[in-house]
Amino acid sequence: MSDLDDPERSYRRGYTHGAWAVIDTMRGKIPAHEQERLERWFNNEVRAWRLKAYTGESKRRSDGKITIDIAPPSRISN
């Protein structure tokens, strides 16, 4: 099943792409240490969260329907 056929994977894919677009837009506009922090968050949290949809660690109910999806577990501000 592709990301486009699965609503949860599609959501996580869109979130991941959007997060990277924001990080990329901020490149050069924020201090280097903050840029590194954003990239670390993206690589460690967001990508892992997206991949959980492929490993069966999702928010699907037994009937296959999706429960409310949530964003990655930690925030940049943590």
C-alpha cells in the first residue's frame, strides 16, 4: 500500500514534508546551533514517528479505521 492510499501514512508524510519545508526556509535566518537543533529534532523524532506507520505502530483500531492522529511525541521546545 502506498502513502497515497493510506490516510494515516499520507498524513504523516505531509507533516514530515511540511516540517522539513519550515526548517529549510529558516536555514540561514537563525543561528547555526538552532538550525542544528531543528535538524536533530527532525531526524530523531519526526522521521521515526513517520516510520511507525509502516511498522504497525499506528493509531488504527481493530476495524481498520483511524483514531485521532497526533504529532510526534516531543516538541522542539522540550
